[in-house]
Amino acid sequence: MDKDKLVAELLFPGVVPIHLEVKDLVLRKESIVTRFAPSPTGFIHLGGLFAALVSERLAHQGSGVFFLRIEDTDKKREVEDGVQKIINAVTAFGINIDEGVMSEHSEIGEYGPYKQSERKSIYAKVVKHLLENGYAYPCFCSSEDLEATRKVQEIQKIRTGYYSKWAIHRNISLEEIKENLSRGKSFVVRLKSSGDINNKFTFRDLIKGEVTLTDNDQDVVLLKSDKLPTYHFAHVVDDYFMGTTHIVRGDEWLSSLPIHLQLFKILGWRIPKYAHLSPILKLDAGVKRKLSKRKDAEAAADYYLEKGYPVEAVIEYLINIANSDFEDWKKQNPNLPNSKFEIRLDKFNKSGALLDSNKLIYISKDVIARMSPEDVYAHTLKWALDYDSLFANKLKGNRDYFLKIFAIERNISKPRKDLGMWSDVKESVFYFFEDLFKDHIINHPPSYPEIFSKKTTKEIIIDYISHYRDNFSKDEWFSALKEFSELHGFAKEVKVYKQDSSSFKGHVGDVAMILRVAITSMSKAPDLYEIMKVMGKERVKERLQFSADRI
């Protein structure tokens, strides 16, 4: 038995190596298989959600499969319930998982296990194959050894890393290996790279196009001392055995691509297609930078759920980042779900998109405007149950009333667009409820038109209590308001007032504004007639009296 096979058996006794021709591999029938493979080390980044969305759409628009794999090999950074948090985030945004990890303790699919920590035996078999064939070797360097090497390299002003003459265990003898093992020294398994740093090659990325890369000559770690794989090794092994055809990931991994291509070639495995996403950027003091998990609250996918952005709006915003022609498509197909839009990788922004909160709000308002009153109610209640229990109780106790409120200016050709988030709802409907109204005006006293005296304002409010009729049509109500305005010295028509303003205190619009502020405490609100119809005659009169008493 040659040295390489002796070393392989010494390090992994009894392990049956996986050979280049994997005869028991279950072949995929689908032409497109994509995955999302996060680590349970914290919240899902917006960029991660973006990658998951693109991966899912790419698979499903090609009648393929999208699966969820959990890369849980970094146990030190893993957070409590990290896996479930990933699943909750993905499903909350309507991203449909076909197979893989479905909960903390369950998974579906023929290509598992889908947690890397449960795939140790697979990695060991592949590593043993690499050892037997001289593509890998054990390294017994301590962290102190590696740090000392790095310092020397820095002093000499050369590239840092474990390569060439600096790879001191690359040609370690069998006797030295046995001695280190007998002394109980831990080891990692490294790739024995045959790459040349002076070699350049081109690779076609599905988003970036033709990219020029440099050969990898680093003897990177494949298996750590705990027998768990590094990202580089696990990515290649898992994506081969799980049948992944298209890999969508952030372009921070582009520099590592030569390592992955090298491993695929050494193993003789089919190389998947890669699509490297540009980062989502933020403008900070006039400078563009990557959206940061550490600095930016809006980097977390959960942030958008907590704020109450409609899930559909967040997804449409991300699709718009992916393909800018989505906006025109949506205008032409307002009633079609966004899943009908075909994402094109060749139309992606190659340099990174700037996070635009105003754009997201614009999309959100449009999404909510298209919803029925029942849908607005259901989504608001769902949000409130998670983030505002008191408001949730009010919603549950006043369902029919809320449906009337949400119907105001909704079933028309140009529906209202004043709601951008479910967290906006409470602030937009407070004046329909006495307790919320009174709480609001403590901190936000109503501001009546200053051109009129308090006496005039109060007279109009008090007198309208007896004039208001709730059985009028909108046209009848407005005609009555004109007559009422004239009684108080205001012009019935705005154009009449403009022609002879000295003859009037103001015009009918001014009277309507006084009543609007008295009823809602706001100068801008939905249609006043509809507000009063929903409130009902008694509530309107009580509100007018309450407001008049405070002037």
C-alpha cells in the first residue's frame, strides 16, 4: 500500500472512500435546482433574503426545485433557535421551499441530511478519497504556528497564507504523521493545491458575465480539527450530492471561486452554474457602502416585518432591484402576482443597488391600495398580534367598524394611498375612536386655519352639530354644506370668493377644513363625507361638541 493510502487509513480508519464515479448518487430529474444555504448565526440579512428569492424564482420559473440547506458547522457562532429563525424568515416572505430543512427537527427530500453538521460521514469519505489520491494531506500546525508564519510574511511584504514553501506540512512523512498523532496533536486536512498564482483564466458568471480569475495556490483547509468542513469544501461536496445546478450567492464569494472550481475539477464532478449578486448598498454621509448587519437596523429581514411592510411590497422591491423592467411590467399587469414575472439574471445590476426606503414605501402604498378592506384588516390584525397587542384587541373587537374604515376611498379607480406599513394603520385611524383621539390630541393639539378667529371657528363647529344630516347622498351633503357656509358669511363657491374675497370671511372649502380638523384633528385626511358616514351621526356630533369645548 502506498504512502497516501496508508495516511488516509491512518487518519480515517474504516471509512470507505467515495470514488470519483459515485454510482449510488440519486440523479436529479429537474434541469434547474437551486438552494438557500444560510448559517444559523443570527438574523437573515436582507441580502440573504434577496439571494433566497432569486434562487427560488429561478428554480420555479424553470419548473425546478428550490431547497433549504443549513450550514451549521460554526458551532461557536450559532444562536439559540437559529434554524427556526431562518425558516420563519423565509416562509414569512412567501418563499416556497420544496425540500430540505422544514423545522428544527424535520426535513423532506431524498438528498439529505440537509444540515451540514449531520453530514460528517459524507465529508470523511470524500476527504479520504482525496488523501488516497494525493490531493490532500494532514496539517498539524497550531494557531500560534500559523500566526508566526503570517508575521514573517508581513515583514517580508509577501502574500500571506499557507502555500508553496510556507505549507510546511505539505510533504510531511508517514513517520512524522504517526509521531504527531501519538502525541495527541490535532490536525486539519488541507488541499494540496497544484495551482499557480501567475495563471489567469476566464469564467462566465450568469450575472457578472466574463470574469478574469487567478489560480488558487493556497493549501486551504478542507476539514477542520473537529471533522467538520470549511465552507469551501462543504459547498462543493453538498452541492454535488444534492444535485444543485445553479448557485446564487453574494459576490463576496467571487474571490473564492477558484478554490471551488479547483475542487470540482479534482473530483471530476460537474461544475454548477454560478450567479454572483452585487451587494445592496446604503448611502452613508454621501458615501455608498454595503448594508451592514452591525450598523444598520434595515439590514435585517425581520426589520421589515416588525415595521409592517407588506411582504408583497418587500418582494416586489427586491424584484425591482433584480430587474428594473419589473416596474413597467407591473404597471401593465397590475392584477397579476409578481411570481408571473420572469427574472432574468443577465439583466441584473452588476455594481450593486442602493437601498431606497422612499421607493419601498411607494411600492408598499401601491400594494396596500390594491387590497380589499378585508385583506387590509387581516394583514393589520396579523401584524398587531405580533407587535401591538392593545391595538390587536381593538381590531378584534371592532371588525365591522374597521372594515367600513378601510373601505373609505378604496373601491374607486384611484384608491387612497396613505398607508405604507401596517404600523401606519393605528395612526391613520385614531380619530375614529374616542380613546385614541383623546390620547392623540394631548401631544398633537388640533391646528385650525389661523385666518379665522376662535369665535368664528367655534360658532361653525357648534352650529354644524344641529345642521348635520347622515341620510344625505354625497351631493346632497355638499349642497347643504354650501348653504351652511353662506349662513356664516362664507362663499358657496371658491371661484366666487376669488372674484370678490372682501365680501366673504372665506369659502366653503375653509368651512370644510374647520369641520375636518374638529372631527379628525388633521388638515389632511380621507374624504370627509365618508369619514362621517362611517363614524355615524351620534359619534360625529359628540366629536364636534368635544372639539368645540376645547377651543
